[in-house]
Amino acid sequence: MSVLPYFLMPLIALTNVPTLLAQHSAELGFAAWGLAYLCGIGGGFWVQGRWIIARRGLRAEVAGEWLSLTVMMMLFWANFANGIFSAISPNITASMAYCGLLPALLGLASGSFLGRPLRILFWEDQTKLQQSRPPT
């Protein structure tokens, strides 16, 4: 498959912006989100190596995986739960722990979507390997 869709997936992080802006302590939320996003990049970079079979230019052969859907659903349910807590019990969403943990969860999940295409990009290109090997 083309690697270009992998580079569009990090745009999912934009869905976090309304949630972060609605936090009682937006500064803490953005800081926690940013640090967790960096950790998510590392995690996504590390885990993607399990599913890459080969890369040839802008095309990659990857095995099927379950992580993408799981992380997308986690982002959806975290935002959904945040909306419920905001409506039912605003005192929970005003706590410092909540203002740090929810954005960190969102950042970790969102960052994984950037780490994965970076791993594909840095994966050894099979076409260059084939060109550098002498014919047998």
C-alpha cells in the first residue's frame, strides 16, 4: 500500500483541540498532551516495526494489525466520556488530576499515529538494497 495515508493519520490529533481548550486548566492540559504526544511518537515508532514487512519507495508492505482501530476508538470514547463528565459532574473535570490525565491519554494515543509513519519512512528501502547487491 502507499505510505501516504499513514502520513494523514496524525491529523487525528486535531480532534483533541476542542477537548483541550475546554479543560479548566488549558495550560496544564496542553503541556500534559504535548509531553504524552512525544511519548506516543516513540511508542508508535517502536510498535510499528512489528507490522512492516518491506518498504519500496513510497509503498510499504505491512501485516494486518489491530492497533489503529483500538487507538481510534480509545480517542473517541475518551472524548465521549469527557463530554459526559463535563455535563454530569463538572467538579471532576475541574480537578488537577483530570486536567493532566485525560490530555495525557489523548496525547499518547494521538502521538502513536505520527510515530508509525516515521518508522515506515526510516525503514530500510528494499529497492536500494536490491540495487546495491551484485547480481548472483
